[in-house]
Amino acid sequence: MNTAIYPGSFDPVTNGHLDVIKRSAKIFDKVIVAVAKNPTKTPMFTIEERTKLLSRVLKSMDNVEVDHFDGLLVDYAKAKDASVIIKGLRAISDFEYEFQMALMNRKLDSSIETLFMMTSYKYSFLSSSMMKEIGRLGGCIGELVPDEILEDVKAKLKDA
């Protein structure tokens, strides 16, 4: 089985993330969307909430699994028997950081490849951080996050 990991903070999942997940699911037998615990970030949603939101959004995709992890991504990939890490790119500015991470992951485990996937042009401006800022300032986020979680995101933004 050809398994890929799509890691991220997904705080929360956006339509840009969803675009990459749907396209990845057409390429790989199994895609694991892995919510990363990142000690350098202060997320709006807990890791459990992010996992549940993703599960709700992706429930109809038979070859997509949602999980979370803490620690090195290559260790997680090995534990899940995944041979590919998918990294979504929005713009050139994403590439430099993701390229460094890909090279480090290759140094840590040369058997795991990184696949860079450009998001659709209509989401190339979109990040979870930008979506949260727009929402906090009263802007419309309806086209930025999946419909299944829109009310959850609005409620969390109201409490933030």
C-alpha cells in the first residue's frame, strides 16, 4: 500500500488544506492527515479539537485517515509505514522553509520522500493565520473554511 502523510497544524483546516488533501487522495492509496503538536505555536483549537474538526470534514473520504502526533515527523511516518510526506505550497515564500525541512527529513531518513504540491490558485493567498485574523476583525470567512466546521470556527473566534 502506498501511504502518504500530510502533516500540519490545521488550526483550523482551511479550504486550501482541503484542496491538497483531495488531490493527494487521488494519487495515494492512503493519506494520513496528521495534526502536529508544535510547541512553538499557540493554537486556537486544541489538538483534540483540530483532529475532530478534520475528521468531520473528511469523513466521506474512504482512503483518508486523521491522526495526530508529537515528535519527529520522520519517526511518525516510519511508525505509519508511510513513504511520502506531502507538503502544500501556496507561494514561493513557503518553498524556502519547506525545502529546508525536506532536506533535514531526508538526512534523518533517506527512505522517506517529500512531495511538494501547489494549492489551487484560488487558495494561494489563504493561511489559517490570515483566516483567523479576518474572522476576528468581523470579515466573512465562509469561503475560506469547509462548511462542516464554519460555525465551530466562528464560535471559537468569538471567544478568542
